[in-house]
Amino acid sequence: MPAGSSGAAVPAWPAAGTSCPATGLSRGESAESEQAVARRRISRNTAVLITGASAVLATVLMRATLDRGYRAARRRAPPKDPADPGVDWQEALAWTVASSLVIGLGRLLARRSASAGLRRAGYLPAPRDE
């Protein structure tokens, strides 16, 4: 035993690819990297707000595109209220199916794209409170 040693074993640094049991850090990592990750976390409410806003924008854009497409294909304005008795069943059903499909897919794509964009930018959602 070397002189001045108290006899307590000094833990060796963990092997490559493993983390230190005391700190949870891997070789070459520092506490600053954990702080940087903590700064990049955004609240779940912020993530919901961003993805929700993108879904609203997508809905507005898809509705305008759908209206223009209907006018070009049918040479008349789309029905304002498909449930109106003056609207033909075939036209009401076609408009309802087309608008539901296009707007629903647009919202889905917008939300997923916004979420993926946040992850690519390095923003991580806050952990869920279970």
C-alpha cells in the first residue's frame, strides 16, 4: 500500500461505453452536457402549442386548396352546408368525404412535421409526469 493511503479503494474509471455509477456520465461527458440538454427541453405545453398552431395553419391552407380544387373540377362553389336539404346527396357526400380526408391528413402531417422539426432542432419534450 503506498504511503499516505488510507486503505480505501479508489474506484477506477469505467470502461469505454459504460457510465460511471456515481455520476451517470460516460467517459468524456461532463456535467455541462446535462445542463445543455436541460436548457434544450421545452415544456409539454409549448410543444402542444407549436404542433397545434401548425395543425390550425394546415387546416386553413388545406381548406383554401380544397375550395379551389372543387371550383376547378365542378365549375361552382362547394356547398357551404352539406346538410342543407337543397344540396344533392351525391354532392353532399362527396364534399364531406373529400374535405374530411384532405383536412384530416393535412393536420396529421402538420403535427408530425412540427414535432419532428422540434426534435431535429434539438428541442426535447419534457418528461411526462406519471
